[in-house]
Amino acid sequence: MRQGTPETSHLIATRARARLLRMHFEAGTGHIGGNLSALDAMLHLHLRALGEADLFVLSKGHAAGALYVALWAAGLLTEADLRTFHQDGTLLAGHPIAGWHKRIPFATGSLGHGLGLAAGAALAKRLRGDPGTVYCMLSDGECEEGSIWEALIFARHQRLANLVVLIDANGLQAFGSTEEVASLGPLAARLRGFGLRVEEIDGHAPEQLEAALARGRGEPLVIVLRTVKGRGVSFMEGRMEWHYLPLSEEQYRAALRELAAAELAFA
């Protein structure tokens, strides 16, 4: 599947959401809300942005389901692969396993570590004269980790123009809103204080992400993706509990009906 028109992008995203829900429902596992908030950006990256020389680091490793579905949408994983999600002996674990797939260079999910890995990989590319960009996706709750800010200092000091940081800013984390737990607002302004180039966009609008990535830069780029936890399923949207909860069969069927109606609207 390849994104094209906005209508095509919506159809792809809706079908990807349905496949992600099926995967999580069959596995009986949670972390659905943060997967749905990150999925649109991951789809755009894997369908439109990433080239053979690029790397993608999913620092918010609990959104591994969205990564696997994006790889499936790009034709890089099969239906048979997705059916092994969270099963015994799987390579599609609840957090990414390093190195078994060319699009999964690092094991991540212990939050706060992915950006340091990505910055190091970007510097290594530059020192070797290798082409390509390193993309790293964080969560906004993860930005409460001090290691994120150390990595930003490093990236700015080294002027890593081949590094793009995407922050899935859905405003919710495990035990409340990011404002309630450890406020970083206004996040974009704090990031600009490092001398970084910062874009703040609708994280569910692929055309805005494409435009932000297309603009020239000589510094590390940080894109704050304003997203909705549980995006696309009305009873999940903006609800903290979907950081954890698995789907009951009744909830799963209701979510599929909602997504089917959304697909018809764009077909």
C-alpha cells in the first residue's frame, strides 16, 4: 500500500487501525491508545519518507504494534508475521527486538534511551560519510526523562542535520496527563531553547508531516506531533485507561463497526 491522495491516506490509516486492533485483540494485550496516536506518523514514515539508507528508532517501544502494522502496510511484514504478535517465540514482541528486521535497529521500550541511540547513529553516519537520515519517535511522557534532554544537547552540539525527532504528544501517560504528572509545557518553546529547529503540527495530518520533513534544515529537526490517544475509536479517544486496557470482544466489535463506517465515508 502506498499513500497518495488525502482520501487514500485516510483509507490506509483506517484499515491499518482495524488491523492493529485485531492484532491486539487476538493477543489479549493493551497499550492500544498510544499505538493509535502514533500510527498515522509511522505510516507516513514507512510508506513515504524512509529510504534504504535511513534508520527509524521507536523510542516509545510500547507502540511496537503500530510499528509492525506500518511495516505490514509497507509490504515488509506478512499477515502470518502479524499473527505471531505477543505469542511464544515471536519476533513481534510487545517492545521491539533488535536487529531481526532492517527497520528495527535497536531494542527499545525502557523509556528515555532511544534518542541517545538515534543521535549516536546519526553521528556515526556523518563520520563514515554514509547517506541517510535517522528518525526517532518519542512520547511526550518520555520527555520527562533526563536522558532525553542530554541527547538533545548532544544532537544540537554536534549539529546533527541528519536527525529527525518526532514526539507523539497525545498529552496522556501511564498515571495521568503529562501536565499533571510533570509539566513540560509549552513543549515546543522549551525545545527551541536548545537552538533546535522545531515544528509543531497535527500528528494525524500526513500532509503536514510531509511538508515539515521537506523543508530544508542545517540542524536537528524536532517535530511535535499533536495527537489524540486512541485516535479513530471514539470510546478510546483521550482516555488514559487505554494506555493499559486490552479489548473485550464487545469493545472490539464496536471499534470495528466504527472503523468500517469511517472507511465507507472515504471509499
